[in-house]
Amino acid sequence: RVPQLVAEILPGVVLGDARWEPVHPRAFRRAVKRSVLVAVIVTLAMTVVIGWRGLAVSVPLVAWAVVTARQHVRHLGWAATGEWVAFRSGWLTRGQTLVKVNRVQAVSTLASPLDRRSAMARMRVDTAGAGERSHRVDIPYLGVDVAEGLRQRLAGPDRGQVVAPQVGVHRIGCPPALGDRLDHGRCADPDV
């Protein structure tokens, strides 16, 4: 249904032919650790409140944590062409976002300490008019090289021109003399 809707709203965009890329192969390991940690904390809290009977909840809670992490990662995907980038996510509630490249205002590659340890990064694409609670292009668990390549494709001044690898926020259209670093909404000199 979504490809037909996209074709109707955005003529020329054929989402049905998109080659959806998965996230990093070790993404499940990252996601399951977080889910199991939450399950263990809930189990410990229940054990404190209701005693040892709280441990009976641990097995189903940990099993549910593993299932939700597996399904979350399984349903993450992204696709990109020279004209648009798309992101899909969600297991129980699914979301899909498509952004035309000419609407991109800023591209962020973010890497937490756990991301850096796993050689992963997160890619965020900001557009004009995106609502605070809207489903955004925010792709977690990408390999560093994949995130950097996608950032170069989306943030290059000529949309495809290779820019120096950096982790941070990159503003579209900054003068080359000032670099492409964003500082409080303005192009900033990277040497300052």
C-alpha cells in the first residue's frame, strides 16, 4: 500500500523498486543487551517489592526481551537513491519515512561509546517542517563506513561530492572556506 501511496503523492518516486538495506549484522547483539538489561532491572525491582516470587517473572520477561529485540532489528531498514532516502522501522507499530534529498537540511552521524566499540553509528536526517513526534529518518546500528558513505551522499554540497569524514552535524550549503560544520545553526569555521 505504501509504494502506491508514495507514487501518487510523489510522481517519479518508485518506492516499490527500492533495495532495502538491513542494519549492521551485530545490531541484534546490541539491541538484546539493552532489552535484557531492562528485563533484569524490572525483575530485581519486583523481587524487592514482592519477594522471591518476583523471580518467577524473570524467565518470561527475558524471553520477551529477546523476542522484541530480534523483531525490532529485523524490521529496521533503509534505502537511498540519488533523489531520496527512506527509513522503515517497527514491529508492532510500523513506520516508514521517505525524504527527498533536496529537502534535507542537516545530516548527523552520531556514535555513542557503545557504537564506537561495536564500529557502528547512527544516521539522522533533518528536514524542514518535520514534527517533533513524526517518524524521522533516524537509522541506528549502521556500520561506520556505511553511515559515513550515506552522510557523504546526502550532505555533500553537490549531493554526492565527497566531503572529509567527520562525526557530527553537517549543514547543507555552507561555503567551502568555512567547512560544513554546524555551529548554533550557522556555518562555522572548523579551525576555531
